[in-house]
Amino acid sequence: MSSPPAVYSVLIEAKAASDRRCGRERKFSEIYRKAQVSKQVFSGIVNGKIPLKDTLLKFAFALGSSVEDAEKLLKSAGYSFGLCVKRDSLLKSCFEKGITDVLEINELLKRENERTLLKNRKIIKSI
């Protein structure tokens, strides 16, 4: 049996840490819905595709990750937070403040005239 792709491995670790923090084991389907990520995109990650930076950020928020855990997830796909990028600073601030709702974060980015995490598309309803 081969090992899972790097991004998926880090995502599994982040999910396990999140499950411990919230005191229950959640299914990945619950997490990708909360992250506003489609099943197809999640399946691509499982199968070794490198997702977009924003996709990983949405997962990190949905998992309630720390800044350090979010950085580890980004690094697994070759991304990082930009040092002098306003949008990345705003997103890091959300991690630091414990803001995890992707829709709330989207509104903050809109107010700051920054590119949002969610494009103009249908919102995935929570279960």
C-alpha cells in the first residue's frame, strides 16, 4: 500500500488535531462542506492533486487551525503566507483571533477590498 500524498497526509494530521480539540471525530464530508469545498476538489486532494492556496486556507479555517498549522498545510503544497501581502496578513489575523467561519472571513476580505476566499458561486449548505 502506498502512502497518501503529502497534502492529504498533512490534512489528515490537521483533522486529527481538530477532532481532539472539539472532542469528537468528524467525517471529512462535514469538514469539506464547512470549508465550502466540493467533494470533487477534496477527492482530487486525496488522489494527489495540489489544490489552490485558497482551498487549503478554507480547510485550515474549517478545522480551526492555528497560524502554525495553517502554514504547515500551505507548505505541504508549496505555498506560504506572503510577508508583505495585505490579504495574507488579514487571513493570518483571522487565524490568530480564532475566526473560523469562511463566510465571515469572506465578508472581512470584501470590506477590505481584497480577493475573497469564495468566488461568486453557490454556497454549500451545512448538514
